Amino acid sequence: MKKVILSLISTLLLLSPLSSFEWGGLTDSTTSLSYTTDSSVTQTNAAYLWASTPLNNDGSFYLKGEGMYKISFNSGHITQLADLDLLKFAGSVSAGNSKLNFSAGRFSLTDVTGAIFSQNCDGLYIDYNLPSVNISAYAGYTGLLNSRIVYMLAKEGYHAPDADSPVYSLSNPYIPLTFSVTLPSLFTNQTLTAQILDFLDLSADKYNRMYATAGLNGPLSSKIFYNFVTDFATSDFKSVSNYSKFSVSAFISSVYLTGALEYASGNNGFLSEFRGFSSIPVCTTAFGYKESGSTMVPSLSAAINLPHNMMVSAKFKDIFACPSEKIENKGLSGELSYICNIFSDLQLTAGLSGYKCLDNSSSDLISASLKLALSF
């Protein structure tokens, strides 16, 4: 990984004059405490290094990269991670009232729902913008990603790599394909989006998945906005599952409030259990992550900007399980976060989170963390 990062920096230096080359970094130290039936303390130190350079005079074409190294200590066990988070060649070309944007390499991508595909991936993204319509497409490959950092759901669910596996362990090979059409001002500033996602499994499992999504969002007033997405998915064209989410957000002075209702189908009527592609858990329990399938989750979140470069945020969820026709209230989860920008390059973050299981107290979890980050 060190050789990869050094090679990246050397490439960027060769491709641009020193006057336009930019670089920087960040180091952070995090102390985490978690409590279930007993307590556990983890100390994590991380370092990030990024570099960027324009490839033409107006900066419309550029190359950017970022690498990271992380080491954690827990009960005498040491875990190391390394990754090339970002290596992207991007550009844009304008012609009249249209614009073509493209990105090639490794970068982060998120689908319309934010619950199916949200991760780093290697590939090519193209976005064509007109005043009345935006069209985008993506094709990628996951087999070169680090499976210890990018989590994807296999046929049997997600299985974490062995803690003693290499610092960089290759992921399962998939080919993600996406195609989206967005009408940005369909009526009264409302935006309509349709998206197709297809994931081709190159392993022996052949666990191919397809998702068809529709989304509608826009303002209800000058300070209140809504977002609705619904998706139907299948892996064999014999069964279909559904994910839907409706949220309303409001800006009130320095306070940002969001209320949401999220549904990921179980075996409900004609629907089967929903499963996304990326691992995007609803909550964390003492036994690990709870994925979104067979759940109904109302939530409320708030973020408050305070004087002196401080912010406080909170989020609460009520977790309902719906594996069949019966719906059961399974647990409550909550998160509280405090961020303070002590200086322009020094940030302090404190977090507190918890999960209360309503039918099995051994799943209860309380965790706290304190992180100090310095950028340069």
C-alpha cells in the first residue's frame, strides 16, 4: 500500500506543474468504549493522504487520489487496515446548454435510495445534463476492492473477513451496472428520478440482482422538503422484494429536523425479503449489524449548529421486525454526536450510541467514542 500511495504521488507530480499540484492529509485518534455484558475498549489511529492536480488550464479535467492506513488495539489484539480510497480521473465538457461529466477510476457511488448501493467501486461514470433531463450511467468492477473495508452482501448474507486476514484482502468479483434518468423540474420544482441497477456475480454463486427504483422529491414550502423513494428487486425473476422510504425535512433557524419511515420487505404477501448489495445496516446490536431486510423503521433526527463552530446531532429509531404478516417491535436505537472545530485544522468529535432490545437483553449495546482529528 505504501508503494501504491508513493506511485500515486509520483504520477500526479509528473502530470502537472508544481504550481498547480495540491496535497494534504489528516491524522486522527479515536478511543471507543462499548458495553454489552462486559466492556471493551478500542484505540484506533489513522492517517490519510490526498493529492490532486488539474490536467488543463481551466481545471475541467483533473486527477485526484487518496490513501489511508489504520491501526486498532483491542484487548491486546492489533488490527491493521490499508486502502486506496480514491483514484479518480474526472472531467467535464460543455456545449451550449448541455454538459457532459465523467469520472473513471475508484470513487464512491450511492444509488437513489441510499440503501442498496453505497460504497467505493472501480469503474466509469458518465452524466449528461440538459436543462430538462439528466441521464447517467455507470459500469464497474468490485474484485479489486479491499473486502475488509467495503462490505457487500453475498447469497448467505455478509460474512466479515477473518481479523487475521491480510491488511488488503480482495473482494468478491461483481460487475455493478446502473442507469438513471432524472427530470429536475418536472412540475413546481419537483424532481422525478428513475433508476435501474444490475449486479452481475462473477463467482460460482451467480447471485445476480436487479433493482428498479423510482424517486420523487422537492419543496413543500421554502423551509420544508420531502423525499420519497421506492424500489422493487429480484434475483431470480420468480420473487420480488420492496424497499420504500418517505422523509420530511425542515430548516428552522439553525436547526435541521428530519422525520422518516423506512420499509424493507420480509415475506409480506407477494413480497419476499429485501436485500441490498452494499451492507448498510439499520442498527448495531451486541451481536453485530442488523441489515435492513424484514424491517419497518420510523426515525427522527435533528442537527443544531451552535456558536463557536460547534454542532450537536441526534438520531432515534424504533425497529420493527416484519419477517411475515406479523409485525413486532424489536428494539430502540439512538445516536448522539457533538462536533467542535477547535481550530480550522483541529476537530473534536464525541459520540454516544445505544441499542435496547425489547425481547432479549443480551442484545443491548452501549458505546461511546472520542476522536481528535488534525488536518494538514
